[in-house]
Amino acid sequence: ELFEDFAIADPRASYIFMQSARDPLVRDRFWDALEMLSIPILLMRGESDDVCPVNVHRLMFNRIRRGQSGTVRG
């Protein structure tokens, strides 16, 4: 819903944002940034989430220094 709201507010910016998320360099920088975060992170995913499968969620959680992880069921 948040992305859809963004697309309605500024379609061009939302398209550029979506394309940047697919860029390998941006993806690598994101994974590196996870290790540098010093604040606690709450990392959540949906039980049927096909964007962030459970194995990717676990890899992300293993990179953060402090935080909690959870799955929303149903």
C-alpha cells in the first residue's frame, strides 16, 4: 500500500525508486549497510511473502547487530 501511495503521489519517482532497487550495485550497498546499522532493527516479513523469502529474511537478520525478527502469520 505504501508503494502504491507513492506511485499515485509521484509516478516518475516511484518508477525510478523501483528500478534502483533492482540495480546490483544498490542491492550490494543495501546488504553492506545492514552491517553498519547501530540502532536496533525490527525485521518483519509476512508468512506468504514472496518478495522476501524466509532464507533471505534470515540472511538479513544475521547481518544486523541488534534487533528482533518476526513473521506475521495469516
